[in-house]
Amino acid sequence: MPMVIAIDGPAASGKGTLAKRLADHYGLPHLDTGLLYRAVALTLIDAGAALDDEAAASRAAASLIADRLADPRLRERAMGEAASRISGIPAVRAALLAWQQRFAGTPDGAVLDGRDIGTVICPDARVKLFITASAEERARRRHRELTGRGEAVSLAAILADIQARDARDASRSAAPLKAAADAVVLDTTELDADEAFAAARAVVDRARTQ
Ligand code: CDP
Ligand code: CDP
């Protein structure tokens, strides 16, 4: 049976790092689905279109090509915010759904991380994890990451971003951020990346023997 591992959680909870490590460990392909939303936003920005131009956003989502996902600009702070704005457009989500389900349908399985993997994209995933941490801890993690890459930004500004994004992602009507009823919730506020990885592996190993 294919091993699909669905990992969801709010910004900077560590879900991407964890997804990548699980994928390497179990020999599965990994898709960071946030990159799809970031790439749609970047396409609009490059075309000079407004982020609330629903028709342009839907076209960008429908014609998204994998090459775009390697653009280093996708990791910039402003792109997370822009992605969050276009991600509430139902036609964008619908266009990206097929893309993600095709990836999850590879024969051995896959690891996908995002906001709605366990609830909408892969409701039948063998393992569902919901990764969380306090907003303050997530802001510290993201701040460390961005300043490490040379982006000058204050911790307070990152915390404000994260709180605004949490509120927008959780309150939108199209696929809001929430844990699936059958997800294992892992609060990593007090865990480093190695400890989170060990806890997640225990969940996956248990599911594999069932
Ligand atoms: O890494 P971080 O959590 O900061 O951001 P991301 O995962 O790259 O996601 C950026 C934005 O895309 C999120 O704030 C969501 O609004 C949106 N997103 C989504 O709606 N559904 C997903 N499966 C992944 C991302
Ligand atoms: O994908 P998401 O936005 O949820 O977070 P990330 O980009 O995977 O992780 C944000 C940062 O937190 C990375 O620099 C990790 O090294 C660090 N971190 C973690 O991933 N897990 C922990 N339990 C603690 C820190």
C-alpha cells in the first residue's frame, strides 16, 4: 500500500523541515505545497497583476510549471504574505488540487506538507501529522532563518506577519487551516528539529506496522 504522509501546520512550525527529513528517511518524494501558492503569487507579481485579480491568479495556477518552484525569490518574506492572499481564491485551490494529488499518487507514496493536505488533498493519507508551536517560537525560528539568509527584518515584524497569516489561513472559507480529525498533533514549542523528527518517526513507524 502506498505510504502517503500528510503534514500540515501554521507558518514556521517546522513542517517543511520535518517533511523533508521524513521523505529522506523513508525514501519518498517530497512536495512543499506552500511553494505552489508562492509561485502563483510570484507569477502575478512578475506580470504586474494585482494579488486580488482572481482571473489572473486562476490562469497562473492552471499553467504552473515545476521549473518555477526552484526560484529562490519564493523563500522571501513578502512571498509568504502574497501566497496567503491568493490562497483564499477557490479557483486557485482547485487548479492546484490536481497537481498535488498527482504527486501524492506516485506508486510508493509521498510526503506533502501544507495547510490542507490531511483535510482536502489527501484525506485518505496513511499518516497525518499536524505540526504546531507557539506564535512567539515560530517567529523566532523564521527570524533566524531570514536573517541567516541576509534579509534585514525585526522579530516584531515577523511575529506580526505570522499572527496575521495564522488568522487569515484559519478563517478563510476555502480549505481553512485546521487539523484533520484523525491527525496526530505534535506541538514542537519545546522540541528541537531532531526531537520533532524522532516523535514523527514513531508515529509513522506505528502506522506502517498496522
Ligand atoms: O513556510 P510557511 O508556512 O511560512 O509558508 P508556506 O507553507 O510556504 O505557505 C504560504 C501560504 O500559502 C500560507 O500562508 C497559506 O496561505 C498558503 N498555503 C495554502 O493555503 N495551502 C497549502 N497547502 C500551502 C500553503
Ligand atoms: O515549513 P515551515 O514554515 O512550517 O517551517 P520550516 O521552514 O520547516 O522551519 C522553520 C525553522 O525552524 C527551520 O530553520 C528549522 O530548522 C527550525 N526548527 C524546526 O524546523 N523544528 C523544530 N522543532 C525547531 C526548529
